[in-house]
Amino acid sequence: MNKYITISELSKLMHVSIHQIRYFEEKEILFPAYVDTNHYRMYGMDEIYQLSHILLLRKLNVPVQQIKECMLSYSADDYNRLLTDSLQAVQSQIDSLMHMKQFIQGILQEQQEWISQSQQDQCIPIYEIKEIPVRHFTTWIIIQPNESLHARALYQHRTDQPALFEIDLHYLYTLEKVSVCVPSSSDTSDSFVEKGLYLTRSFTVTSEENIALEIHHLKEYAFQATYVLVDPIILIEKSYLSMLGTDQLHYEIQARIEVTPPKVKERNPL
């Protein structure tokens, strides 16, 4: 009985394709034990161990071009460094996947909150009061209250900020100007809005005229509820919801409020 196996049998034994075994031979990291008279490549135990070694290194993301060097000259310390580097690369991939998981979960949560509110908001606009902590921003562009943000302005003020689809633009409205901002840390910010109670509402629009109308409705609602609005009024453009939804743009409007206590009538003296 021949103690050696053919390339086809080696392929089945090691669960790799014949093409891959031939590729390793082309790269001079795996050779058959011998070629028989019928030109069959034959492989023995040494080649099986060598192929196992190659497959392990490939699993550790070692490039094929580096495998020959590993097999010929690597010491135990070299392999220790190789394993350490591979572990760090795997951890980096895990961190990236965890970040992606949190990113997707955040979008799903935004969608669920939007669906829940829109079902309640079909007839009468619903405003909520939320307690929101202090927020820091970096100003990107400043425009006039009656001015529209356009592509040329974005290009002229381009920065190293993340891609537009990765951030929710915040528009800070005052009587004099509208500051287009992106969230930032306290170390790099140039402005902030104070913590407090905020009157909020989420909505969708198809034109900028609808935004002005929403700001007007917010002011009217606050007046009727005897809330004092504190500048700036904040408009948040929900980039992910807008891009993953219909042809409408999703926004959330916020304004810090101070509650005006009701006046107490004085009793007439007896």
C-alpha cells in the first residue's frame, strides 16, 4: 500500500482546494514529497504537517509572502510577537464590530422612537419636556435667519469634520444669526448650551418653509403654556433617519424653557 496521498486526497483531508495547494506550491512554501511516473503529485506526513503550519499562519492573517520566512527562520520569540500582533488585530476588529453594533442599535432606537411618536402625533402636534445636560459645539458655518444653507457654503467651509452622513447638524437660532454646529467635547468647542428643561418635538419636512412654521408653532405653544423660551432655539437634523427613510427630512426642535409661576391673587383686606 502506498503511504503517500495524491493532491486530490490531500485536498479532501485538509479541507482546502486543489487550486489553493497549487498556489502554495507556486509561492514555494509547499512542495510534494515526489512526483510519480504518471506525473501525480504525492504527499506524505511531512507535507501534511507543513500544510497545517501554512494554514495556521494564514488563519493568523500572515501574508503568503511572509510565510516562507516564518517557516525558515522564525524563533519562538518571533512567533510570540506574531501571536501578540494577531491578537491585537483581532481585538481591533472586535472593537470595530462593537462600535458598528452600537451604531446600528442607535439608529434602530431612533427609528422606534420616531414611529412611536408619529403614531401619537397624527392629529395634534405633541411636545415633550426633556431634561437635557449641557452640550458643547463647534461652529461650522454662520448664516442669517432668512438665509438657506447651500452646497457652495458647505464646500467653502469644509473641515476635517466627519462625513455629513455621520453627524447630526445642530442649527442654533437666535434673532441675529443661525449657527450651524456639530457636537464636540468641552476641550475643542467654541460654544455650548446650558442644561435644563427643554420643550421638544420631532417632525418631518419637505421644504424649509415647514421649518419656519414649526418654529412658529413652538413659540405659540410655549406662549399658551406660559413658558419663557431661552435662546437659542435648537434644530437638530437627524441625518440617519432622513437618509434611511422616505423623501422627507427628519428634525427635532428644542428650546430651553423657564416656567412662569401662576400669579397669586391677593385677598381683599377685611
